[in-house]
Amino acid sequence: MTTETLKPALDLTRLKAWLPKYGVYAAILVLIVYNIAFTPNFLTLGNLRIQLIQVAPIVIVALGMALVIGTEGIDLSVGSVMALAAALIPLYLGYGVVGAIAVSLLAGVAVGLVNGLLVARVGLQPIVATLALFVGGRGLALVISGGQLKDVRNDDLVFLGSGDLLGVPVLVWIAAALVLVVAFVVRRTVFGRRLLAIGGNRPAAQLAGVPVQRVLIGVYILCAVLASIAGLLAVARIQSSDASSVGLLIELSAITAVVVGGTPLTGGKVRVLGTVAGALLMQLVVATMIKHNLQPSTTEMVQAVIILVAVYAARERKSR
Amino acid sequence: MALLEVAGVSKVFPGVRALDGVSFTLQPGEVHALVGENGAGKSTLIKVLTGVYTPDEGEVRYQDRPVRFGTPMDAQRAGISTIYQEVNLVPLMSVAHNLFLGREPRNRFGLVDGKRMAAEAHEVLRQYGVTADVRRPLGTLALGAQQMVALARAVMIDARVVIMDEPTSSLEPREVETLFGVIDDLHSRGIGIVYVSHRMDELYRICDAVTILRDGKLVHTGKLADLDRLRLVSLMLGRDMSAVRKEGFTGFTGESNASGAPVLRAEKLSSRHRLHDVSLEVRPGEVVGLGGLLGAGRSETIKAIGGAFPLDSGDITVAGDKLGKPTPVKALKAGIATQPEDRKAEGIVAGLSVRENIALAVLPRTSRLGLVSDRKIDKIVETFMTRLRIKASGPDQLVGDLSGGNQQKVLLARLLATGPKVLLLDEPTRGIDVGAKAEVQALIDELAAEGLGVVLVSSDAEELVEGSDRVVVLRDGAVVGELRGDDVTTEALLETIAAAADGDHDDH
């Protein structure tokens, strides 16, 4: 939406090839320039901190989503996984922080395993398979937490959620580290290459000796583990655990970040940095709108337009 | 008066001049062959004719008026219909619905008149040799029948020009005859036909005129009858006639290198309704052909050995080691590499680069602790790109952008990189141009000479006979004959298949 005004001289076909690749970065740049010029207090440390802290959980969840979408799948259960991870923290905090974190990560592994088995073994469509745990996961989280908001007081968790390291929030460090890990997995590992091949052409990957089921199960587990990390970080940040609100609707934010970042829903391609940029862009849009006292409804419509532009651009590239 | 004319058309894509000042004229009632190697510009020209691409230079004239089709729909409305290799209809809708899509007959309430539609569809399709129930979903028909429905639809919407892109590649011989009957009929009604095919026999049977493209340029256009086969092939390849004559039509040398104990032994492979006790032995250096008609069980046999087709019973032994319940992973580990029949659907990953495609099956071998070594992969990719003469702008080019022949070579490179003992090839030269075909055939010979066991499936009788040391003939999922030594001839092959078919009649 912003790139056209940036370079009106560009002809349409070149723009179409360029847009899905770099459009998201250009849009971020435009927004930042605009905000520096017109938004008071935008360039303050406090504001940047808040933006980054808010976007971190979405980035973490979106990373897993990008991997799943790369296999031509989708995972709707990420928000419920976050709730489940959050609900387990106060329950196991008695065994120490490490124990509690380990348990909530294990819950992620379990959900991912079920998703993966349903998709890879049983052969359900990903949207249906993960819908089951989207509904059931949050239900289970509510049962575990007894439906109550629980305060969580633990110094180590507080450090994870609101601490600083070298002047940067720990939360942001964790998100950045996970971005690097996922980028590394996609680019450098056998698992990453196989994942892309499966998304690009599953029967071909199968015939080429790729263990399709194993890789798919692994992808769903990875996605769920990332979601549970986001869930326990959410608990650490707000120092309470509320299974009914943690991670609500985050699956949509994550899918948006992935799509706006230029990863096609048709699989075979994962853009890790693009996904991060997608999440940042949506965050910036919301922040800009709020700073200028626009209605939330307006913000939502602007977000809708961005998603449409991103999907349209991706479609153009696909058909070439 | 020319029906459809293209004058001095050029189309440039980044890095390639796909069409370079090409002219082409189609007369009413003419069957015009459009030939050339893959990458010669045939598809681009068709896309210019049908409005998918707008030419950069030159003009398209239709019924003597310059036209500019914005979309394929515009072209279709103007009367230019295209039948693609893959059928572009709705598989879940009924045959009749597909035939009348968008023009359904209405009853007096304005609703679709199902009865009348079915009756008319039945009547129309009978002329095309399709006798199936028109209320069945289209997807349940055989591919050939689906193509006939597509053709009937194209002709019904008042087409003046019908473009056929390799229409016979998925047809059985009987269906090909029906298609030719329909083409004769169109011909007599003054409809112009552009016919793209790699099969010489077909071209000479039905085409009046021919236009040959090479590297995006027009190299010849004129009456087909004035051009003998050898000249046609040499024009397509840009090769010397004497070279073509010397090298023959296929790249096979016809020598046998078979020796020693069988490297592959398949015993009594059975799968409900599809395979019945199929046994097969391949020695190192031997090329064993699988002959038979479409649906005889050739692809199933190949897939079963490669672990991609479920078996009820049967044993597969590779170099003396028995394979348990075969899976693609196990088969590959044991040294069986399978090249599937459908390159696009089961072979290449179009969205990945040449490099990733070649490396796909050897990822474990080129990695340590799950991390891939680009250095090792680069070495393998370079070796095979050179050896198979893969024409790409570089290892990072997307495979989907390559010509069919080069895609096939990438697929073969992937298989060869695994260092197989047995190579299973299902239609290795289907849909690729003559030049790449000869190269692939020569490669098969070369690989056999190096001691690989090869199983070859080809519906091209000439290729099967010249390429194989032995031919096992299948019918209805069972072995019905075998040709050895001097008996491996086209005549003997056809006789065996025909005899098998006769046996079929005796059964009933």
C-alpha cells in the first residue's frame, strides 16, 4: 500500500515481482520515517522497548507457524498451546522454575505430536486436525487452572518476563535467539531442506526417500514448542496465569505475520526474516494508529488491506 | 483468407528471448503441426495466441483483423479454444455439467434443466466415443475420456480455432483413433487446428502444414508432405542430416553388457486387482524393458519395486539382500532409484532450485549431525550438471523454469547421486524434446555399461526395443511373455501385445 507512493515510476510487472520479496521491509521503513516525522515521542527508548516487548510473543509463535505453512499446512492450535503452557506454570512452580518450564515445554511437545500424528499418519487436513486442539487445548488449560487467574511470583520468571540484559529486554533477546535458531534450521539443516521439499511437492519428496511423516511430525512439534515458549513468557511478563486470555487469537496474528512476510500459503518456501518483519509491520501499524488516536476499527481495516495486498502479491508471483 | 495469423511476434522474458520475430499462419480447415524442441518457443507462441501473454512486438490477426486478447477468456469467446495436456475441467462435477458449464439449458422456471442437459450431453459425447454415464463426476472417467469431454466442450462453444497441446500423451491407442476421427470432422467443417506433438507418426498422419521453431525463431514453415522425417528432425535439432542418419532416431547403441548374478529380483509381486504374480530379474548392466498397453501394470510394477505401491505379497531382493516390506526410504537405501512417470506431480519440486532438487535424496549423505554441507552438495551438483549437460542459468535456477528435458535430467541427477544399483525408469523420455531424448537414451546405455541394472518402461515401441536387452510383456497386471536376444524387435513386441489382447477376447 505504501510502496506505490514510494516509487511511482516503477512499472507494474517489476513491482509485482518485487513486492512479495521486499514490500514488507519497504512498508516498515515508510512507517518508521513517517513516525519519526509526525509522531511525538516515537524515537524514545521507552516506546521502542514497549513495541519490541509486545511483538516478541507474536514473532515466536509466527516462527513456528511459518515452518508449518512451509509444509503446506497450518496450525490453529498455537493460542491454545500458549494457554496450556501458561496454565501449567503455576502448578509446577513448586518444583522450581526449570521444572515448571520443562513441564510446559513438554505439553507443547505433546500437543505437537498429536497434531503431527493427525496430519502425517491419519492424513487429516491440517486445518481440521489443529482445529481439534484449538478447541480442546484451551478447554484443557481451563480445567487445569480451575478457570481462575493465578498470580505467579517468582524472581527468575520475573527476570525472563521483565528483566534486561545489556539494556535490552530479556524477552527480546529470547525472541531474537529463536529467530536465529529457526533461520538456521531452515537454511542449514537436513530437516529444513526436507521440510521445504515436502511443502513444494509431497509425492516427489516421498519418492526421493524423504521420511515425510517424521519430518511433518517434527514440524508440528517445533511449532507447538515455540508456542509454549511464548505462553510461558506471557506468564512471566504479566506475572499471572489466565488460561482464558493468554494467546487468544494469536493464531491469526501469527498467520498474518507469515503471510505479510511473503511466505506463500501454498508451501515450499519459508521466509524467516520476512515473518519477523511481517510481525513488526503489523505491530507498527497498530502503534501508529493508536498514537494518532484512530479508532481500533480503523486499525483493523488497515490491517485487512495490508493482508489483502500481501496475499495478492504472493498470488501474482505464484502464477508466473 | 487466413484464419489466424501471427506476424513478427517477439516476447522477451528476463534473460531469454522466448520468441524472436516469429510469424505463423493458420488457414481455415487446416491441421497445422507446431513442432520444436522444448524451449523452442512453442508454449510461448500458444500463450500469445490464446491471450495468456501479450507480445512485446508484432501483431496477432484473427479473421484478418488485428486483435489483442487481454485474457484467455477473451480468446475463447472470440472462438479460439485450447486443449491442454492436463484437463482444465472440474473433476467433481458431472460430465454433463462440465460440458455445459456456463451455458446450461434452462427450463421455464429459469433453473438448470438437468434432464435435457444429460440427454444432449449424451448425444454429443457419443460422437466423441464417450459412452459413460454423463451424470458421473468427470473425475471418475479415464483421462482419455476426460480429454474428449474437454474437446467436445471446446468445439461446442463455437470454436473457429482449436489448439491441441500434446493431446495424445495420455490417450490409449483406441482413444487416439477417436481423436483423429474428431480432428477429421473439424477439418471438414473448416475449423483450424494447431497441433503440438512430439510423435512423428501422428504428425504425418493428420497434419497438412508444419511450422518448426528453434530457440524462439522460425526455422521452417510449409506443407508437411514436402518434408521427410529426417529433414524435419534435423531442422528441429539444427543438426546435420547425415548426423541424424548416422546416430539414428534414438540414442541407443543396442549393445548388451549384462553379466553376473541378478542385482534385482522381484518374485511374485501381487496386489489386489492390479498385479498378479509378476516376477522379474535384472542383472548388472542389463536393461529390461516392460512392455504392454496402458493399464497393463507396468507403472505399478515399477512403483511396487520402488516401495511406493502397496503389495499384498511378493519378495524383492537387491544384490542378494531381501527387502522387508518395501518403502521408498528402504528401497532407496538398498540401491533402488525410481523415476516416476509423472515428472511434475511426483518428480521435481518446481519451487526449489536445481541444486536443492538434485541434493534432495542425498541429504543424509551430505550432512553431519543434521547439518548439510554446502561444499559436498555443490560438488555433487556440479558433477551431475556437467555430466548430464543440464542447461540452466546456474544451480540456483528454479527447476520449474527449466524445459521439460532439463527437468527430467535434474530428476535423473537426483537419482544417480544416490549411487543406485538399480534404476527404474518410467517413461524417461515422455514429453521431452528430440535432442534431450537422445541424450537421455544415450545416458541409459552408458549407465548400463557401468554395471547398473535398469528397468525401462516406455510406450514408445521403438525406444523400448532399441533400449532394452530383454522385454517382459505385461497384460492386466500379469506377465504374458518375454522377448530375448534377436527376438527383441518392434514386430515381435507388437505381436506379443496383440496376442495377449487376443487372449483377452478368448476369456470372454
